Amino acid sequence: MNSHPIIPGLVKEAYVAGSRHSVPSPDLTRSDVDGTSADFEWKAIGSDVYKVVAKGSVVIIGWSGDGRPRFDSESFHATCSCPDGARQRVESINSGKVYVCKHAEAALDSVLDSAAANEIESQRKARAAEATVVKNYHVAYQETQRKEQDAKFPGER
């Protein structure tokens, strides 16, 4: 295993923590990466010993109107053998988002892809800059239209 394995493309926005509580990072027991596909396993200790598994590829399928990426919840999943892990898996299936328990969140937080996070931030900034350009164009266009209307029809406003 690498000294610090990552799941390619994994960023905090790719999953939703179903619990506000936190736990220590679980012990990574397996980390296999084949291109962009990952197969990771951890041993988490809580009130019992749980197994956390993360499999698949993190895939961006689009962008929301506020500049956040939307992820394919079918190509990547994370599960935990704890009771809350089962509830979060059902929530994931019903919502189209990857919901995880506190054990899975701690596990995933330990293998985030900082390069992917930087790329998403760069995309977000580029999209915001593009939106600003479009907005400025529309404001300038409306101002030009007002001036033309005032010139053609003085006193009509």
C-alpha cells in the first residue's frame, strides 16, 4: 500500500454525512486502485468493530446552478456494517446522493483527492467568471437598448 492512498476524484462534495458526530479515522485494511476505479476497506471501531467499504469510480455528471458539482451515485458507493450505515445506504438509494455514516465519513475523509478538489475549485472559479461576463454583457445590452429607445422616442419613458 502507498504511504497515503487516495480514491481518484474523491472530494468532500461527493458524499453527504448522515450524522453530525465524528469518530477517529478507521484503519485502512485494503486499498486497490485500477485507473479511476477504487476498492477500499477499513476497520472502524465504535460500540463494535465495523467494516467500511468504498467501491467504484467518482464521476461528475454535471454542475448545479450554484457552481457545485453533481456526482453519479451509482458509480461510487460507500457502506458501513454499523446500524446507521444500513440506514444511510437506503437514503443513498432513495435520494440519488451518496449518504454515509460517521464511520464511512471518517474513512473517506482520510483518502480525499486534493488534486481533484483543486480542479473542482478551478472549474467553479471559471464558471463564476463566465457567469459574470454573461451578466455584464446582458447589463450592457439592456443599457444600450434603453439609450436607443430614448434616442428614437424621446420622453416616452
